[in-house]
Amino acid sequence: MSVPERPVRPAVVLLAVLALGINLRAALSAYPPLLETVRADLGLSAGLAGVVQAGTVLMMGAGSFAAPTLARRIDRERAAALGVVAVAAGNLARGLPATVALVAGSVAIGLGIGVTGVAVTGVVRDHLPERAGVATGLYTVAMMGGATVASLTALPLRDTLGGWWWALAAWALPAVLALVVWWPVTRRLHHTAAGAPAAAPAPPVRLPWSSRFARLALAFQAMSSVQFYAWLTWLAPFYEAQGFTPAGAAVVLSVWNVVQIPAALLVPALAERRHAWAPWAALCVACGGLGVGGMLVAPVLPVLGPWPWVVAAAVGVGAGFPLGLAVVAWRTPDGATSASVSALTLGAAYVVAALAPPAMGLLIDLAGFRAALVVVALGVVVQGVSVLRLGPRRVAWEGRAAAARS
């Protein structure tokens, strides 16, 4: 009879999760700075070049929906590893300067991100249940950090390596390194459980559309994603329309990106420490509303400029995403349920988020930027309603009851 190994330390699991997280936004952020170069080299229209990015996000939704079934067949830890393999392969494929390779690589990247993102939520619920808020905050910071580095280094890598395709392919290396870190942890987690009684066969995976809690969590996460991708796509062009130079508008976008990092780290940790999710989620909604409302009414203040609105919008989206992950971890009874709910919330969120920027672009063409910002404002309103309906429950010790009631 084999003797189970000592349990894997939570810190080791967390470090492995962070290694995965670094790769879950980097490929998305490396592409936009190179987009005009890609268009010129491949002869792509602006619409087709934009569809590549939107298609990647749509594939993230498809991967999220498929993740619970895949995890049931090969377990969550191995599903996360398979997702990272897809990300690495997609980055390598984009190292070929051809339209087919760019599209195929982007599809693989999107599917891999979707699968890994959902699988990781179940891993956090199973192996880091008492620190879900801190873990999801750090995980989000890792994603944002990878995205920030990818966007900042895209042009230097292109110039240093000799082509935009090499700059995209370079992000296969961090994915491979993450797999090197993750795989031994996966094996130890399985060895640790070797002596445990055999669990009952898992039931067929169904997305919990009938769960009130899942639908409300979906609304919160989807509207957070709408705000994120709307600002990521249109914040800089909006301020260029207000008279900023392209360099000045890029600074606005950079500040928005940077402010999200402390928000993602601090707000979920404070929510966990205070044992209250709803007040902190309401703070995110208030910040999101302040940001878009200010930009609608007075985009550039006389002395303060755009910064109050930019910072408020950044806090709203930066803290909103990890809080959306955390509430699922806190209010579900086990890792399988957490992964199933996360598949629904993340999958739907990515689909909605992929459609929002093109819809805003159409509104900009028809009626101008302020009409497009109404889309963000409506997203904030829906997110606020979801917070009110989810209720001010104590988060960490109510998960089973809350899941049963939802």
C-alpha cells in the first residue's frame, strides 16, 4: 500500500497558480501594440485585424464552457496544465508571419486561457479555501503584471528580435516555464490524495443556469469584463478625441492599467479580512459609476485633468474581476461546484466582453464617444443590481448554505 506524501504547502500551490496567471493575459496584451505592423505586413483590413483579438476573447469563452467537462475527464489540475500547453502552442504558432498562423494561434491561446482560468478557480477552492480572497487577488495581479509587461515590451521585442512574429512567439517561453512549475505540483497533489478513500464518480457536468446565485455572479462578472475591455479598447481614443496627443492618451491608458494592480490585490484581501463581500463589491460599482459618469459630464477637469475619473474606473475594474472570482470560491461548497459556476460566469463574461467593444465602435461611428460610454454606464447599473441581489452575506463561512439557497 502506497503511503501518501505530506500535503503540499499552500504557499507552493499559490506560487504555481501565480505562474499560470502570468500567462493568462500576456498574449492578449502583446498583440494590440503590434497591430498596425501586423496589418501592414499581412495586408489585413482594420476590421479583420480587430476580429483576431475579439475572436481570441470569444475562444476564451468557449474554453471556459468546455473546462468543467475536461476537468471531469482528466481532473482540474491536469486541465489547467493542458490549457497552458495550448497557450504555449498558440504563441509559437503566431511566430509564423502568416494570417492563417496568426488566427490559428489566437484560437489556441483563447481556448487555453479559458480552460486554465476556470480550472484554477476549482484548484483555489480545493487547496486554498481559507485564503481564497488573497489568492484570487494575487492571481489577478499576476495576470495584470503579465499583461503590462507584454504591452510594454512588444515594440522593443519586435525591434530586438527582428519581427512582430518573434515578439508574439516570445511569450511561449513564460508559458513553458509555468508548465515546468505547475506539473510537479500537480503530481504531488495527486500523490497526497492517493491514500484517501475513493470518491464517488463525478456526475455529468452541467452549467448551473438554474442557480440564482450563478446567474447573479454571471451578471457581476460579465459587467466587470464589459468595463475592462471597453476601457482597454476605447479609453485612449476617447481622450485623443478630447484633444490629447497619442502619447498623452497612451499615458492615460498606462495609468489606468497600473492602478488596477493595487486595487486587485488590496480590495479582495480587505473583503476577506472583514468577512463581507457585498460592501466591497458595492465600492467597485461606485468607482465604476464615478469613472464613467465623470467622463460623460466633464472628461477633463480644470486642475485635476482626467485623473480622478481614470483612477476611479481603474479601481472599479481592477478589484471587480478578483471579487467576481472570490465570491464564487466563497459561496460554493466544493471545487467541482466552484469550477462549474466559474465556467458559466467566465464563459458568458468573455462572450459579452468580446461583443462590447465592436458595439461601442458602431455607436462611435453613428453618434460619437458619449453615446458609446452609455454602454459602460449601463454595465455599471447592471453590476450594481447584481450586488444588491447577491446580498450582504458573510462570505467565508456561509458557502454551503448560500450555494444550497441559490
